[in-house]
Amino acid sequence: MEEREISQAVIRRLPRYYRYLGELLANDVERISSNDLSKRMHVTASQIRQDLNNFGGFGQQGYGYNVKYLHTEIGKILGLDVNHNFIIIGAGNLGQALANYAAFENSGFILKGIFDVNPRLEGVTIRGVPIRMMEELKEFIAENNIEIAVLTIPKTKAIEVAEMLSDTGIKGIWNFAHTDLHLPENIIVENVHLAESLMRLSYEVGRYDEEHKDI
């Protein structure tokens, strides 16, 4: 297939397609039309077809989409056909909550280690994974083929830790620290700002209330 630039908007929708198709599979649905999928996802059928055409289409006229096949192919596009070893740096409330989220494993994300600077947490296990001290980090990454690091640490430490990670062979950082990270282009960073998401929700709630206050 000819290499083409895929928009970030399309890429952001792919996990949602994957989730809905997974739900259809769980309900033994074998095929679905773009129109029926659009009703479930509240995305236009045209948008679905345009999105999937970026990767070859996958549908058959008069038949629709084979749910299992499309789910598998989108999984491959998202890199979910192979396992990804990851670590969590920061064993506070958020770090422990993410470590306890067993559903990551269903998508091939395997938690290998948890790291913190608090000596009182050393050796505490979360779902069988012990919390280790930061002094062990570099050696652990090298020995366990770690691809992704999750940062749930204070803003003041995030940049320093991220820069240190850039020398370890880490391929991606899922950053929950309250600061954007800008690293060499060979390290992919996904910045997640929970407060900003809540602010957007607050805006939408306020806008809805304003539009319907006289109804």
C-alpha cells in the first residue's frame, strides 16, 4: 500500500473503532454495515468509510465489514498484534491505579515494573509486580526489553526523568505529569493532562446549561 500521511484525527478514532468492534465480537456479531456502525458510534457512515479507506477500506459492497477481520486489522494498525512491555514511574495514587488496571494486558500492554523514590514502598507488590527504587531503572529497562514508560510523577521531576529515559532505548512515554515533554523525535510522547480534560467537560456543561436555561 502506498505510504500516506494519516491525520491525527483519524488515528484518534482508531482505538474507538477497535473498542466498538470488540464489543460486537463479544456479542457474536459477524458482520456490520457502515450505517449500522455509525448509529452505534454516533459517527457518520461517510466518516467511517473515509477513515478506513486510509488503510485499504476493508469493506465489501453489499456485505459491509467482517467484524472479526476488521477488528484484527485495526489491531495490527495500532500495533496490538504484539506485546509491549511497559513500566510505571511513580507509585502514588495514580500510578497504583494504573498498575491495578488489568485491562491493559488484554490489549498486549504488559506491566513489567513499577518505580518510585520512596523507600517505604520498596518491595510492595501490585498485582504481583514489586515496586523498585529508581536506582534500578536503567538496568531494568535494558534487561527487560521495555518499550514504554508511564510517568505519574510531579512536574518538577518529569523533565529530568524523561531526559534520563531518552538514553535508555525507551520508545514511548505516556506522560501524566502536569507538563508537556519535548524529547528527541525517536521517542514518542503522549501527554495526558487530566485537569485539562475536566476543564473541557466543565466548558461543555456550562455551554449546555446556557443554551437550555430558558427551556
